[in-house]
Amino acid sequence: MENTKKLTLVIEPDPILHQIATKVENITDEIDETLNEMAKIMEQFDGIGLAGPQVGVQKQIIIIDAETIAREDKVELPKERYLKIINPEIISVSKETCLKEEGCLSLPTIYYTVERPEKIYIKYLNEKGKEIKLDADGLLARCIEHEIDHLKGKVFIDYVGPLKRKLALSKLKKMKPRK
Ligand code: NI
């Protein structure tokens, strides 16, 4: 099988992170390979979730380290380590919100507390094209909400207010490009 082109992490500020990702029309082997490659990058940088735009792929695809999240939340471990989410649609979110500090692989060294819905109910396609409905809370919900935002061209510092946002962006601009 042919190798997909080498993917690399996109760092803010980058216009790719602010564009809307398109729906996947056909779930091919290439999509699954891209998701596997994303899992490797996520692991390399100690992340728990990664969305297509973060590796320069403007498609509605997300990889989530469900096992690490379950460990963190002290809930039953999932059958498979990774959750592969394609074309997610939010069915509903809870009115209740919660606060937690967040980071993002595209915004290294930046951590801020973000308010998000406590629970989320979504439907999506897995890498086999099967429709899945998922009710999530805790860190899993937060992570899914954060990654779905990436597909909409949104990053977490969009929630923190203009001053903190400006501070984060100036900090990122001073960083040396990562190889
Ligand atoms: Ni992120």
C-alpha cells in the first residue's frame, strides 16, 4: 500500500487552524492511515486528542486517546485504545458546564481554564463507515468538544477573553519553530 504523505503538526498562528474542515465523502483506507499517523503524532507530543486541521488535513476527522482519558477519569477502559471520529455531529450538549484547564498540541506551553458543557451527545462515523452514537461526560466530553471546535476553525484560546488570548499569541510568536 502506498504511504500517505508525511504529516506534521500545525502550530498557531496558522490560517489552517481557522478554516472549516470539510466532510469526508468516502471513508477510504487512506483516511484510516491518516488517522493512524495522527495517533502517532498525538502520542509523540503527549496529547489525548488531535483533529485533522492540526496536521494540515482540512477534513472532519478526529483521533482521541480513549484509553488514557478513561484512566484519567477512572472509568472502565474502552475496548480499543483510540476513538476514530469522522464527520461528527453534535446532537445535544448539557446546560451544565464545568471549568478545567486545557492545552492544545497546536498551542504548546499555553494552558488556560475553559468553560464547556459537562456532557455531549454526538453521532459520527467510525473508520469502517459505521454510524456510532456516543454519550460522553468528564474529560472525554471536554476532549471531543475541543476537537470538534478544531473542525470549525476554533481554538481554545477563543474562549478566554481578549487579554489572555493576546498574551498567548505573543508567547507563541516568540517560540522557535518546531522541527
Ligand atoms: Ni487542540
